[in-house]
Amino acid sequence: MRLLVTGGLGFIGSNFIRHMLAADRRVRIVNLDLRTYAGNPASLVDLSRNPRYRWARGDIADPKVVDRCMKGAEAVVHFAAETHVDRSILDAAVFLRTNVIGTQVLLDAALRHKVGRFVHVSTDEVYGSVARGFSREGDRLEPNSPYAASKAASDLLVRSYVVTHGLPALVTRASNNFGPYQYPEKALPLMITNWMDAAPFPLYGDGRNVRDWLFVLDHARALELVLRRGRLGEVYNIGGTHSCSNRELIERVRVLMGVGPELVRRVPDRPGHDRRYALDCAKLKSLGFRHAYGFTEALQATVDWYRGNEAWWRPLKKGGVYRRYYSRQYAARLKGRTSK
Ligand code: TYD
């Protein structure tokens, strides 16, 4: 199978590429990735000599580049996106350009090149906050952050290409991913890497927000299943094995790492912070999906990975892009808090 993967230098994309190449020797992958701040060639250095893998540097919103990469592709798995909620609050423009326009450019090219399957990778955040119960695929989309709104827009665009043009596309909506190679601005890698340096983790608000945690390697397995066996035109939720509040998550990681409670610093809440996400995954299970990793073992593996791969994340945290973002995002909050 000749696959075009977009955003394959990112966290989930890079894990998916490694999974697919190992799972099936007939798979060949072109990875179209712009290498933004969150895309890191170091995440796939082990594949640099693999003849079945090639990285094409380019922007999914550039029709010429996309057209070149789409040639010969039998299927597309589309990860490329701006994904960090806090960044979308600071500046939404790039979220719309990449997540919405980029998706439209890809969909048009997929139509022109008569691609056999197009999997659009999305998020549970499009459903908005659910006070109780579980979001099902047919539920209303009620995105609350600019990031979630941009993903909801792209999901709807995919739907429109299915209905109007008969594009053989599917949408997946996953819960919070964790695991190796996640950029350390997201909660879990931020927590682990800060604690490795005895720096505090800034906990937003009261810490009672609930997230459902999905190990990235299980996500990769679920995506392979949807790619091969999912019904065209359908949406599939992909949830994890453990749902908990941020406080509980922190406690578990704190115990695993053996750090004290003084390294949790409460800071003012994220504006519009969704209280709870929860997915009903019956549809995915009906395709035969079972998780392969327990939460505790996956969390331990993640902590171990960051401990064993400082050469991967330290340069990111030292870099200007990260430091500028980090100081804008957190320093003011932390200072405000400690001076109270
Ligand atoms: P995050 O990893 O940003 O994912 P998302 O917002 O997409 O769920 O955050 C996970 C949870 O952790 C979320 O409820 C926000 C919270 N959080 C903090 O408390 N402090 C932080 O510094 C970050 C980044 C997140």
C-alpha cells in the first residue's frame, strides 16, 4: 500500500508511521510535513535509511506541493495540524490556515488523484465539554476553543466531500494521547520533563477537569484498523483506557517519579477550559479493536522514555520557540501565583 501521511514528524504521526512500517512490509510511506515547531525529524531518524519511507518537506496548504505528493498514493492519513489549545487562544490564525485550508487542499487533491481511502485524524474536543455520559459519533459538535473549532470545521469539510463528491473518506476522533515523542508543551510531557528538572508543573484552575488517556501506540493500531476496515463516510471515536481528573493524573505521575507535592503549582485557569471529555467507542470496538496497553504500564513506559531520551527533548525546551512560548504562557501566571 502506498500511503501519504501528512504531519508525520509530529507526535502521533511519527508513532503511526513507525507502527505501519513495522506492521506491514508492503507499506510505503511519503510523509508530507512542513516541520513546524512541533515537527521533529529526530522523531524518525531510525527510518532515515528505510527505502520504504520518505519525508517531503512542504505545506499542506500549498496545492502544488500537495499535488506532487499525492501522485500514486492509494490512501492518505491526515495528521498535519496545529494542535495546542493554549496556542490557539493566543493566536488562532495559523490554526485556521493549516487545519481548515490545509485540509481542503488535501481533499481536492485526493479527489483529483482518485485516492482509495482518506482518513482524517481529528479529536474528541470537537464535541465540547460533556458533563455526563459519553460522546457518540452522531452527537452535535460544540467546540469551545479556537483549536477545537478549527478541527470541527475540517471534520465537516470532510463530510461535505463525502456527500457531495463521493470522496472515500473517514474521520477519527481520538481522546488525549500520551507516549514517546510528544512535544513538551502538552500537559503530560511538560509535567515529566519539568519534574526531571525539579521545576513546578502549572496546574490550571482547580485541576478537576477530566480527560480520557489514550496511549499513542494504541491510537496507531486503531488508525490502522480504521484505515483498512472502517466503513467509508463514517466517523470513529478512539478513546483510551483510563479517564481521570488532572489532579489524579498528577498524583500518579508524582508517585511514579518520586517527586513532592510542592512541584505542583496552581495557576489561573485556561479560558474556556473544557471540564470533561468522554468518548463512546462502541463503533470502533465493533471493528474488532482492543487496547493492547494498560494505562499504568503505558504511563510508566512514557516516564521511562522521557528519562531515557533527554537528547530528544532538551534541545526543544532550550530552543527560542519554546522559551518564548513558555514565558508568555506560564511565567506571568507562575509569578502572579507565588507573589500572592
Ligand atoms: P493538554 O495536554 O493541553 O490537552 P487538552 O487541552 O487538549 O486536553 O492538557 C490536558 C489537561 O491538562 C487539560 O485539562 C489542561 C491541563 N493543563 C494544565 O493543567 N497545565 C498545563 O500546563 C497544561 C499544558 C495543561
